[in-house]
Amino acid sequence: MAMTSEPTRLFEGRRVWQVTTPAFNAAIRLIADAERAHGPDLVVGIRRGGAPPATALASALGVRCAFVSARHNADDRIGLPATGRVGVETGDLGRAARRVLLVDDICGSGATLRAVRAALARTLPGLESVRAAALCRNLGAGADLDVWIWDVADWTVFPWEARPARPVESLPLPSGVRRP
């Protein structure tokens, strides 16, 4: 397991953001357009939250998709602090890949992406590059993403998650990608 204490996620506690299905679909198109030039031959989604965007991106890019399991939070309760420990299980990623697009729903502190990148480097022979994409990046996150759509400083729920009992605010439809 990888350990991290910096950076930390930032929560203003003012709202719960919601990514709507139309916003999700627009975000996938934008990320796919931005990443096409990098020629990924494999999209790897971080299970659970990264599986839906990874599946959609692999389809948009016309490449295969695989999944890894990585867990940073004990469960999905709103506002739950991250543990600082990330367990990664790569499973069977299939044949070797040279250029990987690693996908998650949100980059909180960056610890999960760092741990999965390291696991992919150990697991995939001939790996040349791993680029990382997410729908959202917490404002407290490190520079672990190559492309993302929304910067957030509060809890965010996605179309595949149960809507919380609390009121939510929809994130705006995206007009472009963000980069470091």
C-alpha cells in the first residue's frame, strides 16, 4: 500500500455538486478529443467511480478498456476523510499496452492516481506512458492529472451514484478541458 499525507482534499462545505448525464456526456467528448492525439491503446478505469467514464472514453477512442481496483475512502459517505492509504489490485489487464489513459471520476488528493500509476508501471511490460484524466479535480489535489473538466471544492456525486438526501447543485455543462 502507498502512503500519502500531502496534498489534502479541500471541502468548503457549502454544497454538494452533481454531474448530470448531459454534462457527463459532454465531458467525455471533450476528454476524448483532447486525448486522441496522444494515441492511447488502452483505457484503464479505476473501479467503481472511474469505470463509467473509462468505458465511455474507450468507446469514444475506439480502444480496449480494462479496470483496476483502488480504494482510498472506506465508503461513499459525503465528506468522509480519505485514509491516506491506497490499496491497488491490477488483476488481469490483458495484453501489453504502450500508451495508457488512466481514468477516474475525481482526483481528490492524487494519492489514488499515483498508486495506480506505480502499479501499472510494475504490471505492464513495454509501457511508454500513462496519462491521467478525471471528470473532476479537487482544488486541494496535487498535479497528478493531465486533463480534467471541473475544479471542485465540495463533495461531488455522479450519474451512476445515488442522489443524496441533501440538495445538490448541478455543475455547468463543460466548454473545454483543463490542464496543469
